[in-house]
Amino acid sequence: MKFVIIQCVKAYHEELNKILNSIQINAYSEFNVEGFMKNVESESDLNNWFASTKNPYSYMVSFTFLAADKADELLKRIEQFNQTVEDISPINAYIVGVEKFV
């Protein structure tokens, strides 16, 4: 089982829902996030994740638990979507392994 975390600007939320539906992911959770970053000019890998403290961006964070093959397919579909947009804030997704659960 994998824990998948997805960060998406609200402008792409509908597209993310289409991706989730296309591979039949029916159970997931979401919440709104206002993102900030103190040093946007840095060489951080997070430059496109959050805005500066003066201009926060509104994001959605979604998460779900999936079988490994379904999680891989989700990231593949998100990567394909990101190739179609030229924005500075693509959809970001992360797979985290779940070692144990009850």
C-alpha cells in the first residue's frame, strides 16, 4: 500500500479530478492550503511550491491510499498532464510507502 500526496493549484483542480476519475480512484481526501515561502529567490527545489509571504497562493492538497500499481499509474497520468501545461506550478505528487497499518 502507498500513501499518495498531491499538491495542485486550484486552477488545475478540475483536471486533477478528471485524472482521479479516469483511473477509478473513488476514495481520497482534500483540503485547501495557503502556501508561503520566505525566500522565493533561493535555489530550493520548492520554488514553485509556494509563493512569497506577501502573495500567497491557494492550493489543494489531496491524499489517498492506493495499491502500488495504481499509485504508479496516478503519477504517470499527472506527469502526462504536466507535459501539456507551460505554467510554473505543475501538479506535484509524491508516493510514500506505508510499512504497517491496522
